[in-house]
Amino acid sequence: MGRAKAWMMEQEALEPMYEWIEENYGDDAGEEGSEEWEEAVQAYESYCEEESRREEEWRMQDELEWYIYTQSQVGKFDTQIQSVRELLDVRASNEAKFSLLVMLHGHIVSAVESYLASTFIHKVTNSDELIRKLVETDPVFSKMKFTLKEIYEKHENLQLTVANYLRDLIFHDLGKVKPMFKEVLNSDFGDIAWLFEAVNIRHHCVHRAGLDKDGNRVDLSEDSIRDLAFKASELVHLVENSVNQTTESEFEF
């Protein structure tokens, strides 16, 4: 890249700063390089940081509201599992097939995790009773301390506060998620030793492309993927039915 072109690109990048300083400081900004100019530049940088922070807050709020207001994700999960089954029929070399199995295994576990997260957040944040059960049973929430002012502020935005906390949970941390579903939504996963193992294997799939710490391939096959897809589907529909019964019972008199 020539110097002239690089200079032009640099000037174009600085144009928003010049415009902001002109609009907010005018002649008070002084000449470039002066103390007044440097203060104006710092003010512009602070403005950009604040705008970036606000945009991130808006983005996060949009994401949280999606969790709160989006209905059941079981249909989306079913579509993902059907795609896995269809992809298993793809003809490929042994190397390519193994890579496909690695991706499909990770995809199934991620689909379960996504379903559990979206379902729990949606059900809990739309029920005062379930929010209370979460607060009373979750060790993190139960230990939180607030001033009287903060209590009112938190109460006004309780849905977002709870959704934000739940969104940050790792929903493949089954040791935490399983009792949460049981205690808050009265949904018992039953024996999910197979899912604990699948999550462990997913770690190798995601971080080492299907190799364990010794460099050996994890044990994946078309049959193992079909079996995982079947068990995952059974679990998700079990959870879907049980949480729907729990939330429907709130409206019974």
C-alpha cells in the first residue's frame, strides 16, 4: 500500500473524530497538538467508550428479552436432531467421516444445552412463583445482599436480573443444572450418566478436533451418534412435558 493511500485511509478513519470535536468544541478545541486539542480528543475517546458500553448493554438486553419472551425451543431442537440424522447418511472418506462425526457429536450436546438454557430462562422469568423458587434454592441468589434502594431497583427489572444471571450459567454444567431443574421446575432428568460422558467427549471434539489429551481419537461412530441423538431427544421431550405440566399447574385453582 502506498503512503498516499495509507494517509488517505487514516484521514477517513479520523473523520468522525474531527466532526465530533467540531460539533462539540468548535474553536475552543484549538489547533491540533495543543493542550485544548488533546483534551477534546480525550473527550471524544471517552464518548466512544461510553457509546460502545451502551450498545453492548442494548445488545445484551435484546438477547435477554429473546430468552424471556421466546416460546418453547423443542421444535428447533427437533429440527437440529433431524439434520444430524440426515448428515449421517453423507458418503465421505474415513478421514472426512470422522471429522463429520466429531462435529455432529458436539452439535447434539450443544443443541441439548441450548434447549435447557432457553427453556429454563423462559419458564422461570415469566413466573413470579418460579423466580421465588429460584431465589430461595439457588446458593448464589440466596447469598446476595442489597440495600433498600437496590431492592426496589432490582425488583423493577427482576426479569432481566434473573435472565442475566441464568444466561451466564454454563448449561452443560450438569452437576448444577440437573438439581436446578428438579428444585425449580420439578423436572427430574433421571439417569443421565450418558450425557455427562457426552459432555466430556464434546470437550475433546471442540478443543482438540476429536483427539484426547494423549492424541488418540475419541470413540465415535455412526451408531454412537444415532444413539446420542435418540437419548438427547428422549431427554428433551421428557423435560418439555414435565416443565409444561409444572407451569400449567400454576394456573389451576
